[in-house]
Amino acid sequence: MSAEDLVTDKPVPNTGKDEKKAEDSKPKGSTKSAATNTAAGSRQPEKPKNKGPAKVIAFANQKGGVAKTTTALNLAVAFKESGHRVLTVDMDPQGNLTMSQGVDPDKVEKSMFDVLVHRIPISEIIVEREIDVAVASIDLAGAEIAMSTQIGRERALQKSLEEVQDDYDFVCIDTPPSLGLLTVNALTAANKVIVPVQCEYLSMRGLVQLQNTLQMIRENLNPGVEIEGILPTMLDSRTVHAKEAVEILEENFGELVFKSRIRKAIKFAEAPVRGTSVLKYDPNGKAAGAYRDLAKEVLTHDS
Ligand SMILES: Nc1ncnc2c1ncn2[C@@H]1O[C@H](COP(=O)(O)OP(=O)(O)O)[C@@H](O)[C@H]1O
Ligand SMILES: [Mg+2]
């Protein structure tokens, strides 16, 4: 198989939309209790380390179905297991992150839409689940148009996070499959970007486009933002194709490619339907272990 076969821009449909009845969301009202929130996690977190301000990580790739949401959620839960205070922010109008913590995006009263468009405090829309979630709703789809005439529209998320930056060690932002204003807001608010890549449909052109967008963000909005790492996901290690895909990634992006690999596993599709992370759904499984390894790798970068 040639590199050309691997480097394709074929769209990847996001087939795993999880439709389920979810519990009603309960807004936190205040983030002050975040440090003591021990809800839902299968392992009790260690004592939080009061380091603040939070390190903000955006999970971005304009392709759908590459495991952005899965990675944002499970890495966030792995950070929490290792004793950190974690907020996740759902910037995708599809609300998959919100759903995968058992909250129905159709039932939330206030969401990131109100934070971005009406500038309400983000603490008003954070709900406590395994980790804290700033929830999305379907009306977030209209946020880009509603914000289009606002001054400072690219910085709305960055500004909203100022309120809670000392309440968390990590803020993990899930983004939609596009490079529009919602993703630009995420990249402007972020210190680091994690880029999940599905090795089966590796798109070098897509990654170059994402790098170009990041360069524009650096020049105009957020000079310090950097790629934390590129994460090979949904690996089927039995196929030569997947191995070649990772080799091509490493040839092109070198050290930027994480050592951690996320293999294909049915548990990843099952967990969100139950409204939980894989770390809670199958705490001792390999899938959970893979995201704990990734958390260690990111924490090592930091130290
Ligand atoms: N490692 C994996 N193995 C198998 N299925 C996965 C894996 N990671 C994610 N999935 C599933 O693939 C689908 C797309 O993942 P998702 O995280 O929603 O991607 P994105 O947010 O990039 O659109 C979901 O149904 C998810 O449960
Ligand atoms: Mg997603």
C-alpha cells in the first residue's frame, strides 16, 4: 500500500451518535464546589493540587468521527483520577460530550450558547458529573451567526473562562468538526491543542490545514498556542495499513506524535450510550488504560 492510499480526504461520517434519554441537568450555580466534587468517578481522586490557573487544552480536527469527543472526555476523567480539578467545555452543537455524561442537550435550559452570545457567567451552565461539564445545546449551531457582528467574537470563550481559571487545573474543550468561529474560540482560549487522528483515513492535507489555521490564530489572537500532540486513534493494530498510517504520521510530524496509541475497542462506543466515560464503564480494561497512559504522557510534558 502506498502513502497516497493512506493520505485521503474522504469524509468520515460520525456514525456513533448516541441517542438516549438523559437525566435532567443540574446547573452548578457556582464552581466553588468543584474541588470537592467526587461524584460518579469509579476511583476516588487524590487531594487536588492548588496550582491554578488552569491549563486549557482544545481537542481539534476538522474531520468528524476521529475521536475528539471521546478523547476530550476520557482524558479529562483520567486527569481527575490523578488528582486534578477538571472542567470540560462542549463547543460542539451536536452536544456529544454533554450526552456522553448523561445530560440531554435538548433539555438544558442554558448552555454555551448563552455564555458565548449573551455573555452569562460560565459557572451558571456547568453541571457536575464524573467531571464538570459546561454543556452544549442544539442552539449552539446558531451561535456563529449570532456572534458574527459582535466585537471580540473570537475571544468570547477565552473571556468566559477567566471566571473559573483558578477553580480548575485543566480545562478540556471539545470542538465541532469544522474550523469555524466555535473552533477559533477554542483555539484562542487554549494553551495547547491535542489533535486526534483516525489512522484509517489519515488526512495529511487536513492536518496541514489545521496547522495553517493555528498559525493564523498565533499571528492574530493567541501567540502562545501550541500543539501538545497528535494522537493516533481507533488503531487496528492487526492491519498493515494502520501501522503504515502511524509511520507516515511520525515521518511528517516527528516528536509531535504522542507515544500513546488508542486502539479500536467496542467499549468506546458502548460507554457514551450509558452516559459514562470508558474509565468508569470498564475501569480495568485496556481502553481505560490507554487514556490513563495518555494522561501520564501529557502530565510528563508539563513537569
Ligand atoms: N478507539 C475507539 N474504538 C472504537 N470506537 C471509537 C474509538 N474512539 C471513538 N470511538 C467511537 O467512534 C465514534 C466517533 O468518535 P467521537 O469521539 O464522537 O469523534 P469526533 O468527536 O471526532 O466526531 C463514536 O461513536 C465513538 O464512540
Ligand atoms: Mg465530537
